[in-house]
Amino acid sequence: MIVGLTGGMGAGKSLVAGTLARLLEFDVLDADIVCRDLLQQHMPGWQGIQEKWGPRFFDRTGQIDRPALRKALFGDPAVRKGVELILHPLVRQEIIIRAAQKRSALAGLVVEVPLLFEVGWQDDFDWIVVVYAERERCIQRIVRRDLVCLEEALGAVSAQIPLEEKALKADSVIENSGPLALTFLQVYHLARILKQRD
């Protein structure tokens, strides 16, 4: 089984993905980490950014200037669209390859994809889980985790489809606004359901 897991920034996707994967004895593939790898020097994503914007998003050593790129992603829709056009096909190709490897080995995979519905990849997965948390809780977590100002956190949350909308499209929803014990209880229950389906 290939499980697609999504949710908003600050909802707690990584925590849920890791816990669910451990319970199912699946590997985890994080689309953000795939993106990060693609943006390493001379990798396809890095090359695409250089071809499109020249030196604009690079530091003196030739590495991507991540803070500058992130600021532009949330502040300039044209930059966001351009980066998505470069990275999304590359990330999807990697996910499809890894999923096919797992299927042929009769193994499972939990794939964490923050923008799963935004990019329309829902048909690539056997089961979709949305990690939900209240908007205010997500914003607090982003400010604390990423050490950004409130305005930047609001911009990041606003750039995505509202979590309520994502939840309605999911096969399962994990509510992660409250105590961790309740989150783990929901994930444990979901793992039991998925084991019966696998």
C-alpha cells in the first residue's frame, strides 16, 4: 500500500507520518526532503533555478540561498509558480519510482506531500491521510519552529488550500490540535484499519 499523507504547514505531518510508518513497518518518503536534494548543487532542481533566474537565488559559494528563495516563494506568486514548474515534475517522478520499487517488493510506503491536493496527485496513492490542526495552532507552531515572524507564518498558511477543504477530500483525518496522546491514539487506530486493507 502507498499512503499519501498531507496537511497544512505546522499541522504535524512529519510526526504523524513517522508514527504511522513505524506502526505499519513502512518506509517514509518526504517530498520536502526530495525537493531539498533536488536543490543541491548541480542537481536538476538547482540547474532549473539557475537557468530561470540566474544568480538571483544563489549565495557566493554557488549554493541556493534558501532564506531568500523561501521569502520569494511566499511573497511573489510568479516565483512560486516558476519553482513549482521546475520541481513538481521531478518530485513526482521520484515518488512514482520509489512507490513502484515498494510495490514490486510487496512493501509499503508513507509519502509525506505537503501540497498533495494543490498539485493534484491524489490519484497516485492508495489511501490519503490529512493531518488537521486549527489554523491558530499551525501559525504558532510555524513561528516557533521556523523562527519567522507572524506575517511570514500567515503568508505560508494562506498559500495553501484550507485544511478544512483538504480534510473533506481525505480517506482519513488525524486531528492534531490537542494533546499528543490523542494524536497517537488516532494514528494507532488508523494503522489497524490500514493493516486490514493491505
